[in-house]
Amino acid sequence: MAVSLRVPKDVKKRVARLAEAQDTTAHAFMLEAIRDKVEAEEARTAFHQEARKRLARMKKSGKGIPAAEVFAYLDARGQGKSPPRPKSRRSL
């Protein structure tokens, strides 16, 4: 599939400068940028699909962990502590 992009002059100059600094071509630089964006969006989509699946499972089971407990756990981990993992339960 052939693709043609109209890149504004200011962007072309920026790409050329960055590509030269990385000892590559502007074409290769732009391909890498597009590839990076595609991979990031695929990961984001997969993350959202997994989140929707887990939310549906949580709603069906009625089990979950209160947000305050999750945040307290994460705060403790961020401080280098090793707190016990919060447990899910029904009827939040």
C-alpha cells in the first residue's frame, strides 16, 4: 500500500534536524515515529479491553477492593514497604 503524506515545512525541518543528529534518514525517522505511535495505540487498546473485561467480571461477581485500600497499598509500596495485598470481597 502506497501512502503519501503532506508534512508541513516546519515539521520537515525538525525531522531532518533530528534524523541527522541520530545519523539516520528523515524517512527512517518518520517510519520509526509512526511505528512507535501504532505500537502505543495498540497497547492502549489492549489495556482498555482488559479493563472492560475485568470490570464486567467484577460487576458479575460483586467482588472488589475499595479504592482507599488500593491507594493505601500503593502508597506503602511507593515508600519501600511490603504491606499485605488487599483482598477482594463482596458488597463494597
